[in-house]
Amino acid sequence: MSDETKTITLTVNGESVTKLVDARTHLVDFLRGELGLTGSHLGCEHGICGACSVRLDGDVVRGCLMLAIQADGASIETVEGLTASGEVADLQENFVERDALQCGFCTPGMLITAAELLREAAPKTREEIREFLSGNYCRCTGYHAIVDAVETTLTQRLEKSS
Amino acid sequence: MKAPKMTYARADSVAQALALLAEHGDGANVLAGGQSLMPTLNMRLSKPDLLIDINRLEDLAGISVEDDAVRIGALTRHAAVQRSPIVAEHLPLIAEAMPHVAHVAVRNRGTFGGSIALADPAAELPACILALGATITVESVRGRRDIAAADFFKGLFETERQPDELLIEIRIPCQRPGTVHAFMELSRRQGDFAIAGVACAAETDGETVTDAKLVYFASEDRPTLAANAVAAIAGKVWSDESRSAAMAALSEDLDPMDNLQGSAAFKLHLQRVLTGRVLDQAIERARAA
């Protein structure tokens, strides 16, 4: 019942994966090391920076703050999955358009977190967008361009749906 | 920044979790949301022999109203508390505090009971449940017991919970007519660790605070009730003088610890400022009610 390793089966970006994992391995080390999904980045590995953000059963979580072994039976989506599905295509376009990235290290986490805010498609002030993204660090952009890109995407989506 | 080698067990029932805790006690860590435990593992600040993962114990999650109290299961995620119409209606203090509890990704995973069990002195929820006079239920193979919030927080990350006990639920009295709640926190960035903060549950009669619980966090080694500040204003009509009296009396209640967020003197100053603001807001809300 208690183990140092365990075979887990989970869904990653829509595909079923079965692997033997060490109990100590956190989710993003597993995604990067075992599955080669290097879109999820490791910045601080203690839950501060947000670069490792992934979706667990539909909700954004810190990938470094859960163990891979805990994802047994879960559905995980990474920035690769969100990109392939086209869910954030407009957001990515606006990031490029607005130069909302420089080194790009924080970008996957920013996209996944912003995608959760955009999912609701409800009007948000810039202050609310800033608050929503407050758990994701960026060291290059000063955040202004990121907030712009998210705001533009939200505005475009609201226009489209009205 | 990688967790040490360790053994992991996923509990599929409360009974199983309790049996594991009885067997391993101090050597085991309960893994709930993991939003504070995982960093300590990654930084090798803790090295449990066994991790007991309780995330599948659905019985421990949920929010309901029973006998004029809101029951929050220990495994209820912060995000669920934040979205809960029950909490919004009956526990406005908790509803007001939730946006300050870390960031969205952490709230999606972190649990209400985990925050209480950890007893981080900078955390919002221990202060709130102390202000609201909550009761905490813990269970072990030896049985179940209730602990008043006032008896639960013993020191820095120390609680009345024994190593073989699992936190089951928190019962928080619903807000009663004639009481007002207010919550304030200062931090560098929304969702970061608090530099100073206060949870206020006040009973008012017109412009007079008749009684209040003012609980400060990010200050002492545990959430701390300010009896002297309340005594300075109880029964008096709220005024500039009573605001000053409460702020002055606070130095008899608090002796803040220096930490990375600020010096003791800075923190005491901020807690004083928050005292005036939070009572202003409580009176304003009492007027509006």
C-alpha cells in the first residue's frame, strides 16, 4: 500500500500515459523528463513563480507543488495541449502582437493562468486581470504588455460572443 | 530543489488514513493540498518517512449549514470556499479573506483544513476562525474530539492536533444579526504573505461597538486576540478618540516578531493603522445594515 515507486496511468493532453514513477518526483519533472513536454518551466520549485502552471482536471495548479504519483487517474493539460487544441491561439497571437514576452520563460504559465480567466468570458478591469495574474512572475516585461494582451483577447472574445 | 526519497500511501478511506497515522505518527506527514508541504519537501526542510495522501477522501470535502453553523470539510479547496454561496451569505468575513489567500493556482489546490492544521502565523484563515469562535473536529483511532479555535493554535506552526489525529472539519457559527465583519491585510503583492492583517467580528449598537473580536495575524507566533484594544472602545460611541484609544492600546496586545516582511516596530505600526481602518469599516457596515 505504501510505495517508493508506483505505476500510474493518467491522461496528458488527451493521450493516455502509463509510467513507473518515484514517489518523490513532482509533476513537472515527470512531464519534462519522462514525457519530453518541456513547455512547463521550472523556476523556483516552491510555488512562488508560476512558470510551472499546468491544468489538473480542468483547473490551473502549480505543477511543482504536486507529485506525479498524485496525478494517477487525473487529466493533465500543458501549454503544448492548449496550443494544439487552439484554445489559446488568439491569446498567443496577442502576446506576439503586443510583445508580451521577452525571454519567454514565464509565458507558458502566463498563458495557462490567463486561459482560466478568459474561460469565463466576463468583463474584467485591468486591475482584476493584474490580480488574477499576480501569482505568476515575469522578470522582463514589467507586466504591462501581458495585461494588454490578456485585455485585448478578452475584449475580442466578448465582441465575438455578443 | 527536489523532494527527498520518501514513501507514499494514498488513503482511500478516513479509517485507512487514521490507521496509517496511528502506526507512523510523527514520522508521517498528511498530504492534503500540499501547497505548503510540497515547498518544504522540495527545499528538504522536512523529510517524512511516509506521506499520507488524503486527496481522494471526498467525504472530507464540502460545505453545508447545520444548526446555525457552517460546516467546512477539511479537504474543501480554497477555490470552493471562495465560490460558495453559503460562505458568502453566512460567513462574510471568510468570503472577504479568501481573495487574500495566495493566488488562483494555489487556491485551486490548497485546502481550508490544511491552512488550519499548518497554523502558519501569516495565514488568513486561522485568524478568521478564531475571530468567529469556530470549532475544529479532529479524529484518530482513539476517537473523535472537538477543539475550540481559541485552544487550537499553540505557537509557531504548533496546534492542539496530536500526531495521530486527522483534521476532519471546521464548524463556524453563522453571522448573527447585529454583528458586522471586516477583514484587512497588507502585503507586497495581492496573494503574497501578509505583512500585517486583522480579522474583525464586532457586535454593534448604533455607533457603539459593544463587543468585538479583533484577531491579528502576520505578527505574533500565532493568530492573536487583542483584548486591550477592544476594552479601550467597548461601550463607547465610535469617534476619533476611541479610534486613537484602540490604536494606542494595541501595543499591550501585540509584540510582533521581526521577519522578512518587516521589523517588529513597522509591523506594530501597520497593525495600528489597520485597527483604525477595520473598525471604521465595521461601523460603516453597521450603519448600512
